[in-house]
Amino acid sequence: MQLYLIKFNDFRDFINRDILFLNSKTETSHDEKNFMEDSQWSRILSRHFLQHLLHKTFSEKKLDLNFSKNKHGKPFIPAHPEINFNISHSENYLIIGISAYGPIGVDAEFLLQKCEQHLKIAKKYFCAAEYNAIVKSENPKLEFIRIWTVKEALYKALGLGLLKSLSDTEVSLGQRSSISFVKNGAGCRNLNLLCLEHDDHCVTMVSLNQPQEFSVSLVASDLTTIPLRYRTVCSLRQDYALAVESFDGG
């Protein structure tokens, strides 16, 4: 499973020379605006980086990269159901997860963002145990963001976005990390999770199939990939006794 981090500002020269916009004549004209503040720039860049990394990851395949979406809006590739990917944006970063081993979800959040309502949000939408853990944490806002990324990445892996209630899952981070699914319904498959911190961002990737190693790379300005050093917040593998009671994945 591959997790790629792309820092948009590192690619300003590429954008200005149209290297990433071979087919974008009708998309937009480029200028010096902050492209992460422009949803159209972000969408165009995301698609080009995704296509590049898919071709790189599956170089032995002749890929037909026509994308579609499921009923909840999660994109997929009809011609290659074995290929799974997911995207997240945060501040100046684009995060792309790619796997051939089952559904995945990724989420990234800027740790220095202004979020003065985090306790109110947690009390209203999170489980009681999560709210108590956030309140008791040395850094409540940081703990809130970490739990949020795990929940969002998990729901994206399930193909649901955040349409399900945030209290359907209970996340516990730390030395005894766990994720409990507390709603009635079909049980979830094997779950693998990596939550890390890099450059004032919290990034989480969740996989819902057989356990595989996570490979984390930074995409350099020449489009090469560099193994990334990061701080692990938590990781879960099949070997851990996850308290998976049940979850409605429909």
C-alpha cells in the first residue's frame, strides 16, 4: 500500500510551464494565485498527480483511467476494480493513497488550524469515551484532529464519506489503540491503519483487507518519490485484537 504526500508549492514551476496541464486548455488560465485556495486548481492538480502515480505504481499494466463514482461519491476505476485509491487535501498538501489489496481511505488535517469549536463538536458528534479522552488530553485540539482523521479515513475506505454518524465508531489512540464499530449490521473485514504526523499535518490511511506494509513517500519536484521520515501516532494490524462488534456498511 502506497501513501504519497505532495506539497503543492514545490510544483509551482511545473504548473507555470504547463507540464501538468497537457489537456487543460478549457480548464482554467494559470496565474500566481494560491492554487490550494482554488477548488478548480486543486481538482486539476489532483487528477494529474493521481494519474501519474497510478501509472508509476502499476507500470506493468496498460491502464484505462476513466473514473467513475459510487452512490456516495467515492471515485473508482471501472476498468480496474482491483486498483483502489483515495485522495485528501489539507492546506498546501495533497495526499494520495494507492493499493491493490482492497478498499482504502485517507485523510489529512492541518494541526495548526483554528478550531475553537472542537470540544463542542466532539461532545455533539463523537462517542462519550472519545470526548472524555479529548478533554483529558494534554492537547485537546490535537487529540480531536487525530481522532477525526481516523474516522474520516475509515468511512472513506468503507465508501461512505462522512454520511454515517460519527458516533457509529469509537476510536481510542495510544499504546492500546483500537477502533470499535458499535452499530448493528455486517462485520468489517480485516482493518489496517497508519496514523502519522509530518510537517504540522496529521495523516491517516485505512485499509480494509489483508494486512500489507505501508510505504510512505514524498513526491519531489522532479516527480521522483522519496521515502518519508515521519512520527507514528498509532498503527493497527490484523494481529491486534480489534473490538469490532458490528458495523452497517450498507
